[in-house]
Amino acid sequence: MTVILDPTERHPSSGIDVLVAGGGVAGLYFALECLRNGHKVTVLESRTDVDPAGDFFTIGPSAISNLKYWPSFAAKLEDCALKSMVNYYKHDGEHIVGPMPFAANFGRGYIRPKLYKLLNKTIKSHGIKVRYGCKIVRYFETEDRGGVELQNGELLTADVVAAADGVHSRSWQLVNGNKEEPTSSGHAAYRVSFPAELAYKDPLTHKLLVDDNRNNDSMAFMVGPGCHAVCVLGRETVSYIFLHKDDAGTSSESWSNRLSANDALKTVDQIGGWDPSFKALVRATPKNALVDWKLMWRNPQPIQASPLGRVVQIGDSCHSFLPTSANGATQAMEDGVSLAACLRLAGGKEGVPLATKVHNKLRFERVSCGQLMGLMRRENYHKTDWNMLRQNPMKIANPPGEWIARHDPEAYAIENFEACTNSLLQGTPFKNTNIPPGYEYQPWDVHQVLKDAEEGRPLQPAGDWS
């Protein structure tokens, strides 16, 4: 008989039933946190089975710190973490700096399919129910229940519904009354992971390795004109993200939009000057494995909970991040930690509507700043001053700031729940402190940020973003 050690701390039953719409990282980690916080939880996933597509991502220290409650899961997660040394290059192969350790504020890197499989296995080991093939066509709510309607007409309800179903979530109509159309960033990202042996057959790819050692993980960050690539070369799996101008007509916001290596190679050749090692890695990509993910700008959305508070959005459904933020998965996990804690502090079913709105107020400014950080980082990469960088090569690493990394979302929710509640109910002053120190939050608009960038105005607001 298997003994489940996780979680090390489990709160008494809250009496709250939770329905999680979406079985991605945001939804699954929130489900685990619901279990720890005493909520009864069910997950709905639109796909018919586990479909571990994708490349890799990082999980920052603010999310990793919560794993102290999940030591068994954390140990398995550490086993599949990338132990990478990083080399930074100009796209033509000129070496800038490295090898050097992965900057601490990035956290740890993970191959997306591996982590996704581990999350699913962990969810099932704890007896959390996951229903596959549940395509949601509508969200709804009453004063005491939130709910979803499935494509087959079935209605499912719970005390609260967490919409964790990504950028195409149908929750927007209920939460905001409409869904603001995103703006094309003008870029897309080729994204893929595949067996390492396919890449290493071509000796040209070995240049991207640290010391030509295939027994260790290596990472190569390559910056080009209006584009960049991040390559992960592991013992079993290789992966890359290649962010490029979106002029090939092949991109969309979907993991099912599969292409071949030749599609990416055409883009590489159009840019010109790319080092043969990167071209060799792209050439090794299996047929129909590559995704061309369209990168869309979305304005920050301050309203993430429905009018009656029975449906709340988390993860990409309310705040999608550019890959350059290196923070999308981290903030999705922070959402789950915060929301589960707020629901526990609600005092039962009747307190759910207030809890979701408190969570919304505690999280919005932070994730908005994180999104803006991603825009600033992209501008830094794509408008690189190479003369300055050669004099100070360490600037190319550009890791997330301390305000992002050194944050405890559960402690923050617990410490601020009462004050935030009073602010919502009585109008008393409340100021978030989980944003860059010295920065007074200001609403921002994607179009204005893009205009500022085009006209050469600095994007860095006041405050300490480092």
C-alpha cells in the first residue's frame, strides 16, 4: 500500500465545493491547494486525455516556496528540473557570456510535458476527480452557486467555479460582460520538445552544449534582430522557443497547430545570419511536432471575479504572459495558492463571493506589473545595444526582480485578507505591497506601451523593478 505523505499540513474541511474548469498548470495546482485547504474539488478538462504538448517554462521562487507543503511532489519535481548551465550568444554564434548558472530569480526550468505528466499523476494519487472531454460552452451563477454548461447540455454547479481554461475561456461573458479583443504583438513563437537523440545525431548541435557534455543539461540563449531563441538540451529531451516576427501566416493560440521543421527553417533563413548550430537543432525537429504560437497583447483586466462572486478567473484566462516574462506559470501557481487560501479564510460557503473578490484585489496589480515586465524584457532583447553589452555582458541575463521572486502568496493572502475585506465592504484605504517597491500602481494600456516603444520612450516606470 502506497503511503501518501503530502500535504504535510491539511486544514479541516471548509465545506466549500470547488469546480475547476481547465486541467493545465493553473487548474491542477489550484486543485492540489484546494485539497490542502480543506475544499472538495473536481477538475474539468476539455481534452479527452492527458496531452503533454509544449516546450519548457520556469517556475519562480515565489511558487516553489509553497512546495514545502508538498515534499513528495517537490522531490519528484526536483528530479525532473533542468540542471542547466547557460551560455548567451548573438544569433550568429558570437559568444557573449557563460557558461553560468541559471539566475536564482528565474527559479527552476522544466520541460512542459514532463511537469504536466507529473502534475496529473499527483492529482490522481490524491483521489482528486478529473473529468475529461468536458467542453464548456457557458458559465453562469446564482447567489449561492456557480456553474458551467457543457457542450452536451449537462449543467454542473459548485459553491465556486475557477475558470482556469486559458486565453479562450468562455468565462469572460459572465465576468466582464464582454471579451476585449487582443492585439497582435507582431510576433509568434515556434515551440517544441522532442527526444534528444534526434538532435544529437547532427554534430553541429553539440556547439550548443556546455563542454560538449550530453550527460548534463545545457541552455543556449541566442539574441538576434527582432527575434531570439532559447534552447534547452537535456539528457533525454531537447526543447526550444524561437520568438520571431509573425509574417508567415502559420501561427495561432493553440497547442494543436502543428507544423514541420521546414516551416521554421524558412523563417530562420529569411532573417539570415543564424549560426549553423541552431539551424541544425531546428532541422532535427520531428514532423508535425512544432507549434507556432501567436503572441497576443492583452490589456490588464482588473475584474477577474463575476458579479456575484461565484466564478473567478485564474492563470491565462485573466492574465496571459509573453514568454519573455519568464513568469506565466509562476503567476498561475501563485493564483492557485492565493485563491485557495482566501476561500479557506471565507468562513464557509456564504463567504465565497467576498473571498473571490478579495483574491482579485490582492492579485490584480501584481500580475499587471508582471505582464508589463514581460513587455520591457522583450524590448531589451530585441533592441540590444551590442556595444554596451560587450562591455557589460552580464546584463543580457536580465532575470526577474526581487519583488517577483521573494513573495509568499499564501502569507500575503492571510496577512491582508481582513484589511482588504474592510476596504471592499467599508471603503477603508488599502494598498498592495506585492508590486515593485517605490512604484505607485498606474493603469496601463498595450497600445500606449507599444507607441512609447516605437517612439523611443523608456518603458521602465518609477520604482525598483530589479
